[in-house]
Amino acid sequence: MAGGKLSPRQKMINLMYLVFIAMLAMNMSKEVLSAFGFMNEKITASNITATEKNNLSYEGLAEKVTEQPEKYRPLNEKAIGIKALSADLYNHIEDIKTKMKADIEDPSNYESMDKPDFLDLYFYQKGKVSENGQAFLDKITAFKDGVNSSLDSFPEVVKTVNQRFDISDVTDREGVKKNWIDYNFVGFPAVASLTKLSAMQADIKATENDVLSSMLQGQLIADNSIKKYEAIVIPEKTAFFQGETFKGKVYLGKVDATLKPTSVQVNGRKVAEKNLQAGQVLLEFPAGAVGERDIKGKFVFLENGEEVEIPIESSYAVVPKPNSAVISADKMNVVYRGLSNPMTISIPGVPDNKVSASGSGLRKGSGVGKYIMTPGTGSTVKISATGTLPDGSKVSSSMDFRIKDIPAPVGSIRKQTGMVKMPKESLKKSTVGVVLPDFVFDLTLNTTGFSIKVPGQSTVIVNGSRMNSNAQKAIDRARPGDVISIFDIKSTMAGNSSGYRIKPAAPVTIELQ
């Protein structure tokens, strides 16, 4: 434009053209400066909003710790560390921005913030990074390393943090390698550097948000992982009988060792703290009486500051506890006429209140499975038992018992049986009794009468159990060596209300000394 031979007029035109271009460049520069300023305002406002949102997230995580400390305390501790690192770097940048604007008369006049002098001297001196610049780099490195060490299980977040806060050397468009401070801040207008610093603060807030989101999302993914589930088999009832069809359901239940309820109540009682273990509740209480028993209660969890209740409803059956083996002699199914024969009747696996028994002369006794059999006439009696199973079906069984009379007792004198030797004076004062040797029942028999025969004399009949005067006179006339016979001994059973008659007892003989 300025080359060659030009007329004075042309030279003037060219000069005016250059001045015009310079004026346009100056106007554009002012517009660019203002644009940087407005951008800085928007980023600063956005940072304030991001700070408020992040603080709410921190508070929400802290509240989760009070609700589920085992699950959220480790995450909250990491979040607190990230928050401290972020605040340290953010405040350091804010301090630099404050110093930049300290000597500016009107910080809102962005067109006047066109000089790079402050940061050029603050960050870079004598062709190298200054002490302040190195302190800035050290803060960035400390923040990046601290975040990365806390988030080793979140590689995507670590990758993003390394990209956002990469302070390695940079090669410019002309192929010149520069350190990060020189490339980003040296020679730039103050308003541009101010905006860049605000953008770094925005990256810090974005990193905090990424960390919180990744932590909570990671916990959510872990909580809902299929590996957290176990197959839980729940039978339709607590016991099944041979030949019966098994019925039940298989659920996928989530097992979370860190999940701990605020409290658990079962059957009106609070479960002890020591029984809340590894995401489970260990139940321990008396089984109760025989029969169907309910389990009712509730889980109480704290969620978002409110108590949430989950009901507990189940049932179980209590059956009689076996305390002996069932051993029987097949030929000894016997009941005795005239006696209250105790019996135990039960059906394994069926509660006593679901068992009924019947038979001629059978009645319910006191106690679980206890009955009394008082047989009548005949030689046998059938006893039947019926149980109601949990599904409502019936199971029955029966057994025949032989009916036998009480065996004839044996006469006794002075509680001795058979042949007894004694003086006549002792015999006169003795009591005649009866016994049932080796009988299964302990019966009390009372003598009601007997006959006594002294050799050479008539038989004397006695009422009661002791010698009357006629019997004593007959004994007085006996001689030593005589054998006296006591026979036809009659007795009754104590407490007998059925009218059963005891057979006459076997005789007892006495040899006088």
C-alpha cells in the first residue's frame, strides 16, 4: 500500500485508511474487553449458585450419616476432605482476584482492564515463574492429587479432574514450548485473566458436584447390584409330612451389611441393639405354649428426617417337645378294669390342641396329651386319635387294648405271705392284710373279712382285719406245731367308686411256735 511512487494525495488517503483501521481495531478491543467482563460476571454468579447447591448436597449426605451411619459415614468423610481441598484452592484464587482489582478505580469498567501488568509481575518474573506463581501451581497440584487419592474407585471422575487441572507445559501455535503460567496468564489483559480465574473456580465447583454425584450414584449402584441379593426360600408352613407336597416361594432378598434400622419391635418388645447385625435382625424369644404362634412387629428406619415403618408379620407352630423314646411291647397293650388307667396320646408334628382322641371309657386328663381310660365290660377297647394338619386335612390312627381284671391278691400276716411262723399270742394280735405283688399299679387294699381254721376246731368267720374273740379262743386251744390257715380273705380297693369287686386273696398259713 505504501510501496512505489505515490502522489501526495494518495499518501494522504493511505494514511487516513490506516488510521481508520486502527480506530476499528481499538473499538473491537473495547468490545472484546467488555465481553470478557460480562462473561466473568456470569461465571461468578454461576459459582455462587453452584456453591449453594453443593452445600445442600453436603448437608444431605451428612443427614444420611445420621440415618444410616454404617453405609454413609465413609462417603461423608471423603466428601468432607474434598470440600476442604476445594475451599483451599477456591479461596486462594479469590485472593488473587481481589489483589488484581485492588488498584482498579472502577472494577466494573472492563474496558480499562486492558493491561497485563499485575499478573505478569505477580506470576512471572525475570523469565521464570515467581514465588507467587509457584504457590498457585502448588495449590492446584495439592487439590488434584487430594481429589484423585480419594476417588481411586471413580476413574471417570479422576480422568476429568486431571483434564481440568492439567498444568503441564504447553506448545503454542508457533511451536514454542511454554510453561503453564506463561501460556495462560503472561501478556493477557487483566479482564481476560480475571475471567480465566473465575472459570477455574467454576471447574472446582463442578468437580465437587461430580464427586458428590459419583459417590451417591456409586452407592446406589452398589446397593442395587445383583450381587447384593440372596435367594431366600420361604415354605408355605414350618413343617411338612411324609407324602405331602412341598409348597413355598423363593424371593430375591437384598443383603446389606451396612443397613441398620433405627429400631425393631417384635411381639411388643424392642429387639436388643446387639441383635441388629450385618443387615439382619437376630430373633431370640421363648417359643411359647404348644399351638400356632404369630410373629408381629415392625422395622423403623429414619429417612429424610422422618420415621418409616415396615411391618413384620409371620407365624410358626410349637409342637410338644419329645422327652422320651416311644418304646412299647406289642403284647402289653393292656388296660385294667376298675382302675383309672393313665394314657398319653399324641401325633408327632401336630399340636395338642389339634389332636382329639376317643374310646369307650376315655376322657381328657390334665396336661399335654394326657388322658384317663376307665374300661367297662368286654375284653377289648379301641382308642382312636385324630389330628388336624395345618392345611386343614385330617390324620387318624387307632389301637386295640385288651381289658383285664385286677389279679387276685395274696393274703398276708404281719406283711408276710405264704408260710409264716409265730407264737400264738402274736397271732392273736396280728392284722390280716392283702397285697398285689409285682402289680403295675400301687393300689391300697383294705381287708373286710376272712376265715380262720385251727386244727381240731370249727372254722371261725371274722369281719374286718383283726381277730375277734371267737378266733382268739380257737387260737388259745391250739398247740405248738399246729398249722393254722387263714383263707377266703375279702378286700376292697380304697377310693373305688365304680363298685369293682376285688377277687378273694390267696390264703396264708401260720405255724405256731
